[in-house]
Amino acid sequence: MTETECSIRPLNCELNYLSVPDGSTMFMQGDTSVIAGIYGPIEAKERKIIHNKATVEATFAPIKGPPSINDRFIELYIKDTCEGAIITSLYPASTISINIQELQDCGSLLACVINASCLALINSSLSMKFTFAAICCMIDKESDKIIIDPNTLQLQNAKATFTCTFDSINKELVCCQTSGQFSEEQLLECVDKCKEASQYIFDFYREAVKKYMTAI
């Protein structure tokens, strides 16, 4: 059994960060930070109409330059995760757009993006089947230690990385992004450690929403 370092960097957020979207947040996970905005439900364009449910779109804007192939993969993870969580049947023939702007990437960016998307959805008051939380972890190539929520410096020494997203109801795996070389045993151990750490994110959501409700 490998040693495990289970420490999540400080979390912070500001709900209703933007005035135009129906829900928004600036979310910080350590020094990694993004802004998320939710638009909709709005009337779908004719070529995108699905008559019995909403169409979910996701856009990710990197801090500089045009989106890369990796950025397009981030959009797919956002879209699929959010589409699975939203009760899309309540918003037929409409579009729900999730827009993410990267501010700073200091490691575990995909997890930060997914968590920001969830907070923005909560802020938008769209009906959801569940909330979701993402945790990134890595296996250190020298020590084989599992490190939760690694920063950029730590990731330079990773032999494998995982970003696992869980639902709030049964803590089931919603999606999982992996890279590098690892065994099945290491994968299962990393998923278990990420699941355990995800409760910290769910607790943060609860406190953030409580603080927001008190403020208004």
C-alpha cells in the first residue's frame, strides 16, 4: 500500500460574481482560479433544438491564446458532467450554456473548472438531480505516494494523474480523466482517495451557499 498525502489547498469563492449570467462564481482552489457563468435556459437555435429536453453547451477560454485540443477536452468534461446533473427534461427546446474563463493555472485545473461549474449551477437555481465535486490526484514517480490536489510543481514529478468527479447522493463516479502509466490497483486506490476527499468539496459548497443566503 502506498503512502498517501491527503491535503486539499484552501478553497474560496464569490457567488454572483458576474451581473449578466443567470448564475456565476469566481472559484479558487489554492492559486488555481477560474470564473464560471451559466446562461439559460434560453430559447435554442432551430438547428440545436431538442424538443423534450435542454441542450447543454460548454465553453472554456484559456488565460491566453486560442483554445487548444486539451481545452476542447475540458469543454467535453464540463458538458457531460453538467448535462448529467441538470434535470434537462424540465427545460425542453432550450439551451443552457456554461462558460468558464481561466484566470490562473497552478495545478489541478480540470478539478477546479468542474467545481466552479457546479457552484455556478447552484447559484443559477437550475433544477439538478445532484451536485458534483471533482478531485485531482497524482502518483509520484519517485516515491509512489498518492498526492491529493497537486500543484504545478508537484505535477512535474507525476508518473500518473487522475481527476475524479463524484455525485453528492451516492458518491458514485460521474467521470474520470487519467493520464500516465498506472496499475489497476493504483487506479482503484486513487479513486477511493479522491472519493474520500470529495466530501471536503461538498462541505465547502454547503458553507458557501449558507454564507451567500445570509448575505442576501
